[in-house]
Amino acid sequence: LCQSLSRSCIVNMNTFKSLCFFVLFALLLLWIQPGEGIRCWQCSSDIDRNCGDPFNMTHLALTDCDRDRTQSPYLQSMSVCKKAKQKTPYGMVVVRSCNWISDVSSDGSCVDSPSSYNTKYEYCSICTHDSCNSATDVRGTFATILPIAAWSFHSMIKHL
């Protein structure tokens, strides 16, 4: 980059390093979630066809699952997101909802039964991070991004 070690070259390199650090820091902040409650999608494909698979989340808002926790002594366990496919007499229904860790077995599967005796689970999963009950989660986790970003930043600074 710089052919000589003039004062302006050193200033430009320091400015560039500072800018790179700022950009890296700003990107890392995007993956940090507030320490409040988990936010999940809540819908049912028998009421809203966009809730099925593939999932169209453009018209829905995430629900803060912990907002109702203080209103009931029965909801004092940790909240989780749930996605279930239920086979009903009227066809397959996808339900995305908030749930509670007390409703989850030790292996992480769903233990509560569907609401109707002639309805059964085809698929059910529980997850513990924001919007994880969508069809896919395209955002990488903080634990994956941090080492990659740190290595990239270190390599970039080393070659300056």
C-alpha cells in the first residue's frame, strides 16, 4: 500500500485500522440480542395460510413470549419457541407458538398433546433463540460469527 514510511502513510494506515475495527464492532453488535425474553412467531396455518411451509413472515410480527409470564404463577419456567405440524381430519396444520420449558421433555421434544383427540403430531420441535420457529434461520449465531470475524480482522491488520 505505502511505498515509504512517510507521516501521511502512517496516519492513513492508522485511520484504516480504526475504521476496520469500528466496522467489525458494529457488525458484531448486530448479532447481540437483548437479555429480555425470547421472541417467537405465533400463527396457525388453518387460520393464516402464510403460516404453513414455506413460511411467509412478511406480514407477521414476532411475539415476546415472556410478556405474559408475570401475570400467571404457572408460567414461571423459561419460554421457548415451538413449531408443530399436526395431522387433523381437515388436513395438515402448521402451528408456530410460544411454549414453556415445563412442556418439553428432557430430550427437547414436545410433550403436550395437540388440542383435539383426533389430531396428532406429524412433527414438533422446540428451540430457544429469537425467531427460531420459522422455516429457516438464515442468521448465523454469535458463537459462529465471532471467531470468523476475529480471524479476518487479525489477518487484515497483520498484512497492513
